Amino acid sequence: MKYLFFSWLALFVGSWIMYVEYSSYTELCRGKDCRNSICDKYRKGVIGGSACSSLCEKDTLYLAKCLTAKVNNQVYSGKWADLEGIIKCQMEEPPRDGLEVEMEPRKEATAFNKPTKGTSVETFREMINDHFKAKVGDQANLVDMTTQVLSIADANKDGYISLPEARSTWALLQLNEFLLAFVLQGHTPKLLGFCGDLYVMEKVPHSPLYGISLPWIMEMCIPNSLRRSMDQWFTPPWPQKAKISIGLLELVEDIFHGTFGSFLMCDVSTASFGYNDRHDFKVVDARYIVPEATFQERIRQQHCNVDEDCLYGADCLTTCDLTKHRCTTEVTRPNLAKACETLKDYILRGAPSDVSEELEKQLYVCIALKGSADQMEMEHSLVLNNLKTLLWKKISHTKDS
């Protein structure tokens, strides 16, 4: 009788877990709906793009494994002929509350109504240039970036940008992550193609940066110290880790008063990063890399009672001014300190004995950095350059350099 009871209990618990997992999957993973919506607009001549025919007519671009974390941003691994890629498709989302609404406005169904019929290519060029200027400031090479966008907009390379192609390109430029693919070129995966506001990026084969995924029941039972150690079990040899780490440090350098202004990294978790087979560092999720000016403009309007009300993403925290009950604009920790904290366990594990002590010392100096990078520009630059130099010096004689 006892065995029968426990067998029934195990069956009940297992069935319940499967039901919860399935419900969560069907609620989050709506790739079929997204594809149907995109292809319906393509067949009506509303949108265009280099991926449309493969997705909607030839069936050579298909969605495989669901990687979606938010229902409004459908993410799937997939194949486009012989190419492996990551497919991202936008969907309308339910209402939200809080600071995230301000920083990343609620996604509604894309109208695909801009530019209007009769708009010239030169007017469209000005629209794109003005959009970039509003997002990243009046930078010197906006003209070059605008030219790149127009080249991509001509999806079929016939020397002519059709209205559906132009409307699809404009819709994509409203997406922070797509825009950053131009701003952070070299740090982000290559754009393979698009159809409407669905786009395909090259797949980063090694993502997240490190860490293993475990069932939630196991997560609850494993001590934090052991869990942190387990995350480092399947990382590459130390010279390759050094090269990848330098890539992250170079990203921090490039978005700190870089070519297109200053940006804040508001989610420096390992899930946001990865690397390719050549051990080149790549950003796989740029949704929480935001222009500093945009962040400051939005967060100063945020009502607060405690500092925690002034948090955007996982890592961009400011303080609450209790006299005004409004958030201040300066983040408490700079990008570099957050990046060093992410790298600490990763790069120290397996470090050669002749650099491990100095490396640990420099990492802790880096993690301890406070205040905005503007306030401590020289110190931040010195810490970053010291870390890069230490790592490069150790691997400069190897093939990883």
C-alpha cells in the first residue's frame, strides 16, 4: 500500500511539473503566430526583406528551438539553408508597469506605415540619420552608418529600395537591439537577413559565456559555493578565456565615450554574452545596453521611495532622492566594475601561477570602482588598461593572440 501511495505521488508530481513546463512553453513560445503574421503582411505587399521569400515561400528558413524569455521578443534557433542562425521576431505584449516601461516602451503591433508612399530615398536617408542622432547623439560618422543601413535596406540588391523594404528597415531601427548591431559592430553577431521586423543573426555557438543549466529542484539543493564552481566546469583553457575576457573589456572600452557616445550595460549576466569558435567575444543579447543620455532622461522621472525603485535591468541602479522622491541620474557602479565581477571566477580559475596573484589583485581593484566613469575617467582607464595589458602579455606568444 505504501509503495502504491508513493508511486501515485511521484506520478502526480511528475505530471504537475510537465503541465507547468508545457503551459509556460505555450505561453512564451509563439513563433508560429509570429511567422504567420509576418508572412501575411509579406503576401499583402506591406513588408519586404531578404529573408521573406525563404521564410514564406520556399520554406528554407525555419524556426527550430524556442529560446524565448519574453513573449514580446520571440527568439528561436533555426536554419536558413545551410546557415545556422538566431531568429528574432517582435510581437505585441500585455501592459507592464514600472521603470522598464519608460526605458523600453511597450511593444505594440508594428504598423509598418513609415516612410509614407512617395518618400524619396534622400528623405528616407535624412529620417535614418535623424533617428541615429536622436539615439546616440550628433556623432561624426553617422553618415557612414546611415549608408550601411540603406545598403541593407536594398534587400534584393537591385539598386532600388522599395516601399516595403523601407518600411521594414524603419521598423527594425526602432528596436534598440537591432540599432546596437550597427553601433557595436565587431562585438555583435552578423546580421544575415530580415523580413519586416523579424531578423536573423548569425548563431554564436558558445553561449552563455559560462555556466550550466540545472533543473530548478537541483538549484534549490546545491550550495552557492558549489554552484559557482560547477559553472566553471566546461569553460575553455585559460589562454582562450583570457582572449574572451579581453573582448569583454574592449566592449566596455568602446561604449565608454566611444564613437557613438556613452552606453550603460544594465545586464552584465553571463547569459548576455558568448563567443565563437575563434574565441572572439560576442554580445548575444543587447536589449539592456542603453544610451546613457536616454537612461538619465528617463530615470530622473521615476518616482521612488527606496533605492531599489531606481533599478533598471539587473545592474543599473541609482539612488533615490527622498526630498523629491525621484531617482538620481548617476549609476552607483560603472560598467567596468560589473564586467570585472562577471569575469572574476571565470578568469581566475586555471590562471597561470605567475599571473594569478596580480590578476586577482587587479580584478578586486576593478570590482571596487564606484561612481560614474565620468567622475573617475582617469582611474577607470588605468584599471582597464592594466587588466588588458596583463592578459595580453601572457597570451601574446600563443596562437590565441
